[in-house]
Amino acid sequence: MRIGSSKSESMVLIRKRIECLLRVRNEVLPQVEEFKYLSFLFSSEGKMERKIDRRIGAVFALMQALYRSVVVKRELSRKVKHLIYWSIYPHLDAEYRGLVRDFVAWSHSNHLQLNTLKTKELVVDFRRSREGPVPIKIEGEEVEVVNKYKYLGLWVDNKLDWSCNTDHLYKKAQGRLYFLWRLRSFNICRKLLRMFYESVVAGELLFAVVCWGSGTAKKDTSRLEKLIRKAGSVVDMKLDTLVSVAEERTLKKLLDIMDNVGHPLHTAINKQKSLFSERLLLPKIRTNRLKNSFVPHAVRLYNSSLEGRGRRNRRTKEGGGGDTEAVVTLHFTVQYLLCKYLC
């Protein structure tokens, strides 16, 4: 193969401008800051603003050709440019499909056979105008697109509202509650009934509550709370509520993550520590879906636990100070009486 020096160019991918001369057959290749390859425009700074501007300009020209009026500010922000870019090209899922192809290739290289009939695709899309996704093909066979999927005992749906998971938990717990009622009919003591509830009923009802406890709707939470109250009436003792168990386990999980250096969230959570206190800072949250997810909910519980601990410490100090003053006063009173009556 023969390299044409007249058609070759060099580009350095770095933010600072550095002159790097390349020679091919004693000819210096011209160094450029932008290069177009396979219809993609690459820049030396690694940014895509020029490409976005070109796409927006093409769309503006198309809209003018369709006799539409467009009002444009002097300079659009980068966020607005990206919004326009993704609204024009919503199906840029090349990275996702590339990961699927890499996974299939890795499976073949490691002598693993994928069963396409048991493989499902779950698409999570919160846009109002939804279009049907292009199905993925593995070895020429299309993968079925589903609205819900069971993974590691949890039912996940495309809305991420955990309503499907709550329905399955309610049905299973209701069936196991019947056995608890049958055990009571045999006049078994409350201690054994409590052990059966904790192992059989609560083990199924509160499974992975850290994942879905904070993001469940109120109506679903009330349904599960009703089952716990029924179980409490059968056991004849007050049981822990769903909210209390979820908060306790969520806080414990967060503390484990903060202590475990190898956890993927360890660095991200420790970076949120305040410089003035032990509190964790939360970024701005706009949607309730993100607000009720694990990390923001766990951070709020952690901060509230610190406030409660501070109140208890202040009460202890105030109580300890009062006891010390009382002891000193009693000491001086006894000393005064001894000096008065003995001297």
C-alpha cells in the first residue's frame, strides 16, 4: 500500500496547541485542528460543538425551506444545543448496540452460548412521545422487548415505580400469612409465632426493601403496611412498620458503603462530605423519581441521624452539668453545717 502524503494530515488530540510534525518519506504532514472522517468531524480539543452547530444550521435551513419562522438568540448555551441535538437525533444508540455486540463476541470467545429465547430487552423511556425501539438482534434473531422483568427476585418495570414488584410481594405475603394464622389456631406461643413471621412472612415481604422502599407509591406502601398490621394482630404484638425497617436498612447500607473502600459508590459518597461538619451534601434534584432513589434518600437519613445524635449529646451534656452543680452545692452545704455545729 502506498501512502499519499498530499492527502494525509495530522491532528493532535489535546486542549493546548502543540506543534507536532510528522514526516512521511521526508515530507512534513500539515497539522490541522479539525478533521472529517466517515462523516464525523473531529476536533483537536475533543469537543462536538462544531458538529452540533452544523446539525442545527442544517435543521434551521430545512425549517426555513418549509416556511417556518425560527427565533434564535445571539448565542445558544451548550445545554440548549445538546437538547436540540438529541431531539433531532433521538436514535443514537450506537454505543448501547456496540456493547451488546461486544458482549456477544466475548461470550463466543469464552465458549458461552446465549439463548435468545430467554433473553429480554427492557427499555426505560420517560419521554411523553415514545416511539417503538428498533429490536436488537443476536445471531440473526430478534430479542423480545418487555415492559417488566424479574431480576434477582425483584420485578423491574419500564416506569421504575415498583408497582409490579409490590403486587407480587403482596400476593406472596398474603399466601404466607395464611400459614401464620393456621399456626395460631394450634395455640402456639407468641415467641414461636414471631420467629415464623420474621423468617417466612417478613423475609418475603421485606426482601430487598433498600432498593424499592423509598421509591414506592403511597398506595402500594399502605397495602403492605396493612399486611403487617394483620400479621401483628395474629402474633398479638406490635411489629416494625415497613417505613421504619426500610429506613433502618437503608442507613445501615449507606454506612457500609462509606466504610467499604472497594464499593463503587464509596468515592462518590465521600466526596459529598461537608468541610464544616459531618453532613453529606446533596446536589440539586428536580424530579421526585431521583429524589426517592437510594442515594438521595440515604443521605437525608444520614443527615437526620446526625442531627438526632447532636441533640442527644447536648441533652447529655446539659444533664451532666446539672448533676455536677448539684454535687458541688451539696458538698458546700455539708461543709458549712459541719463548721457551724462542730466549731
